[in-house]
Amino acid sequence: MSYDDKLDQAIARLHEEGRYRTFIDIERHNGHFPHATRTRPDGSTQDVTVWCGNDYLGMGQHPVVLEAMHEAIDATGAGSGGTRNISGTTVYHKRLEAELADLHGKESALLFTSAYIANDATLSTLPKLFPGLIIYSDALNHASMIEGVRRNGGAKRIFRHNDVAHLRELLEADDPAAPKLIAFESIYSMDGDFGPIEDICDLAEEFGALTYIDEVHAVGMYGPRGAGVAERDRLMHRLDMINGTLAKAFGVMGGYIAASAKMCDSIRSYAPGFIFTTSLPPAVAAGAAASVAFLKRAPELREQHQTQAKILKLRLKGLGLPIIDHGSHIVPVMVGDPVHTKMLSDMLLEDHGIYVQPINYPTVPRGTERLRFTPSPVHGPKEIDALVQAMDSLWSHCALNRAEQVG
């Protein structure tokens, strides 16, 4: 057997389907987000505007975050030196967990190296804590949630996306005495739609189920203090576990869950994904804590963010482009073909200096390939004008249909 031939075939399939992914080599410039410099494969450079980043509020370059990180590096050095259990817990980690618990109104919070790991480790560990647990998972949950549910070896039920009636049917069909957990998201990042948080909490209460919500694309950006959609809707107290990230609106890296002290202690004690992983560098924890604390007092940034997203959606709708608009900050433009999506992305980058990554299968279902724009408070009129003009020109050039908004 030729292993190289098998690898060649696997990569060739991606090329044939038009969904082979390439890395765009960019260098961000401190204080100039969303502008960056791209290095082409031939070594030449190009000025670009980043339109697909998850640093939603530009906090990755905010002075308060950088100052905290510099202070921590000067004080402690680079790495944490170990796992949380073995020399890797510092005052910076404890301070950040306290900030996160306070943010979500929970007794405790637990840090992970990413929100992916937080979801995977927590959801795969819960059946150890609650034998016989049945997890009810939204069909469009993030890959990290799917993986955690799949790996836990327990019973699972998949309910149709945001379909509360279907969720009820599944709950009614199971043993009333069985422990249950409903896992879902507040904002689904590919379409930008919201989960029915209150309705799911009502069902959880009726059927005695725990609730687990992923607020990754909402923390920092929704609610009076940036705790997410559940805070905005005054529902945080009804959620048992909240998952969030430090790598998007907070501008650094890492993930976490916020829950009761007993729940966090149990996950800390039983989850291999927590126990056997080196902890975040102290400087990262310090920067994240500073970002969380700052955004608790910065509603104006959230307002500016929403305003820029509304302006972009209005401008793209004016061109008749098929955008999905569920009222969130995420702006997907539907293309529906992987080859056309990649072509649009390449032309935007090469001809207009606009960097937006194509979103193809398996991230989204086949036939729903798209460009997904993520405006920020610092994507101003100049950047928006350039994007809208480029999309207008290229959409016509590629002979794609114009349509009313989707969703």
C-alpha cells in the first residue's frame, strides 16, 4: 500500500470539489486593525483589510490588554510551567476565573486552552458525573460540542435546529427519571441566528434537564456588561453552564465554562482535557482578565459594533445580494457553490486588498457555501465603501444572481 498515494488522493478530492483550504499569511499591525500586510507565496507584500477576523471589537490591540500582558511577562516570564494541577496555576489564572464568574453571575468559572477544548472536555465528562445522562443537542451545534457529545459514550438526541417542538417530542419520549442536559448556542456563527434561550430553559425546567449554552460568538458583544445574549435577555440565572471564549471579542485566547462551584470543581477533577493540558501562559490570562474587566464598562463599543454591522447589511441589501440577516453582528453572503466562493474570495484579495475567507463544506452544508463578513467598530466608512464597491463589481463579473436577503 502506498500511503503517499492515499494522501495525494485525499488532497486531490478537495481540489476537485473546489474546497481546498489555503492559509493567507498576514501580519497585523498594532494600532491599525483591521489593516494588515499580506505576504504572497512569491514573497511580495500587499496591504489588506481583514473582513473575516474574530477579533470582533479590536481588543487584541487595545492598550489596556497589551499593558496587562507586558506587565505579566515582565513579572513572570513566558509560559505557565505546567498543568493547572502541577505548578501551572497562578494569580493571573485565578483572577481571570473570578472576572469570568462575576461576568456571568455564577459561583465559579474554569479556564481551558480554547473554547473548543472547554466544550469537548466538559460535554464528554458529564456522563461520568451523571450516569445515564441523555444529551439533547441542536443539529447545528459547533463541531466542538458535537465531538464532546460523541465522545462521551452516553445517550444523545439531536433536535432540529432551533426546533423547540421537536426538542419537546424527544424529551417526552425518554424516561422521566433519566438525567438530561440540553446543549445549544446563543448565536450560530454561520447564519448569525439566535437560539431560543427562554423556550429551551422553560423545557429544561419542565423536564428536569440541565442547560448548557455556548455563548462564544456573543460574549463581550451583547448584554449590559458583555456577558452575552443570555445577559441581554436576562436569562443567565436559568442556565446551568455557560461556555465562552477569550479569543474573539476579548481579543486574546482561551476558553472557559462558568457554572456552580460544584460543577466547576467536578469538571476540574474529572475532565482529561483539563487535567492533562498545560495551562494558559500567565500573560495571556492577564490580558484576558484586563479585556473582560474593560468590556464590562464599555457598552459604547458594543453599540458601535452593532451599528457597523447594520450599516454593512443595509448596504449589501441595497445591491440585492443574498445575505442572511437574523439581527446579529454576523454578515453571511450566500454564494452556494464552492468554486465561485473561492473565486470571489481570491479576487477580493488580489484585486481589492479585501481579505475574507471562503466558508465551504464541512463548516456549512454543501450548496450553502458563503462569504462571511465580520465588521467591527473600526471598520469605518472608508473600509465599508471599498467592500461594497468591490462586491458590486465582482458579483456582476462572476455572473451570480442577485436576490433578496435570506432568512
